[in-house]
Amino acid sequence: MASMDEQILKAAKEIVVKFIETGRLSPTAFPEVFQSIYQTVAATVAAASPPEAEASEKTEPPTGKKR
């Protein structure tokens, strides 16, 4: 799960950097805006991710038995 957290952090960082580069965000507003963007990205990822139980059922390796 750490990988997912890292990806969320990187996505939020890239969004904030683009906003600063385009002049839509002042570096002084960074703390508030970054937190908001991070939470939005995390919520979006959580809503799009399948629940853990369903994900493990779908990704179980084959048992090797032939029917």
C-alpha cells in the first residue's frame, strides 16, 4: 500500500507544481492547497479502487487443477 501512497503524493505534487508554474497558485498558499489537492486525489483513488476482499478474489492464482 505504500506504493499507492507514494503515487498519490507524486500526483498531488505534480498538480501543485503546475498550478505554481502557471501562476494560479502562490507559493505562500502551498500548505492549504497541497492538503486539499492531496485529499482529493486520495479520495478519488479510494473511490476507484476495488475493496480488498474483491480484489484478492479476482487475482487468486490458478490452482493448477484441470477440470
